[in-house]
Amino acid sequence: MKKVNIVLARLLQFVVFVVSTFTVIVYFGAMVLLPLDAIVLLIKLLGVFGLHGFIGAMIAIPAVGYLCLMVYKMPELCKLVIDTGIELIKTGKAKVEAFNEIVNALPQN
């Protein structure tokens, strides 16, 4: 029965590890995909006004690039976004390591 408790604790530790890793990947992936989504939406918006997709892309890409440059020039905002991701990583690591204390507290025999 004691081995079942250890296996259960390790299984839950693995689940927490997978969920926290997924959360971090989704967070940083969203930061990468957000400008790309803005380009696509702007191209579609310009298509409503009768501009072809290529012409819309020629307008949308520099416009979104300029917005990204404005965000880049605000170091507080960039630091906040990165710090939030790092806090997600630290929280996930702390929760995964908390399971080690639980397993160590279980009787080994």
C-alpha cells in the first residue's frame, strides 16, 4: 500500500509538471502569435474595404511592426511580460518540488 501512495504522489507530480509546462508554453506562444494574429486581422479588415490581400499585407505588416516597435521602446512593459512568464515558471517549479517533500514524508518500508 505504501508503494501505491508513492506512485500516486509521483503521478500527480507528473500531472502538475505537465500542466505547468503547458501553461508556460501557451503564455510565451501567445506573445509570439499575438502580432501575427494582428497582421491577419488587419489584412482581413483591409479586404472589407476592397484592398487585395497582398496590398493589405503590404500595409498591415509595417503597421503591426510599428506597434511592436512602440511596445519594444517601453522597457517596463517588456520587463513586465517577461517577469510574468518567469513567475509562471517559478510557481510551477515550486509546486512540482512540493511533491518531493510529500514523497519523502511517506514511510519507505
